[in-house]
Amino acid sequence: MPRLDHAAFETDDPDATAGFYERILGARVVKTEGHPVMAYVGNTGFAFHKRGGTGDHVGVRVSAAERAEIKRRLEQAGIEHEERDHEIAIGLFFHDPDGRLLEAITYASGEDSRNV
């Protein structure tokens, strides 16, 4: 069943921004080379990217079968979409009718290895 995975934001200083979430919300900060700085509150994350990256978006965690079904529905509706390989996950990016960027994300292991 799909569930909220992360909210991603571009920032000038991902480390400082994640540090704010750590100090104020008690978030657990995880840094992995080549990936955004993550600040986890429970099992939901804030992903902080340098400006010029993937753009602000909301990620919804789905299984591979759910991602394939979402892709089929997008194609059927004529909605543009793009799959991106994040190495640890595959993301299917698309916009809602109001222009918000969404990502249906499936982790290779079934779980996000940075969230254990």
C-alpha cells in the first residue's frame, strides 16, 4: 500500500538545513555520498538537495507492482512522466494537475537502507 516516504526541498546548504530539523524536531540525520541529506522524523524523511537538483517534490513509497500500475495509468491518461534510477531506488516522477512534482519510489531492497 502506498505511503508518504519523503518531502524533498532544494536548499543552499543541505547540511545546515538538516541540522535545523535535527535540533528542533529531533530528526535523525543521514548522509550518504551522492544522495541528498536526509532528516528522518519517524519513518518519514525530509530530503535536502543542493539547488539545481531534482526540484521540490513529495515522494510516495510504492512496491514495484504499484509503480508499474501508476506508470500504466499515467500513460493511459497521457501524463508525462520520467523514471530515474537513484541506485538504491527507482523513482517515477510526474506532476499533479496543479503542477506539484510527485515521485512514486520503490527501494531496491523493499526498504530504504538508510532508514534502519
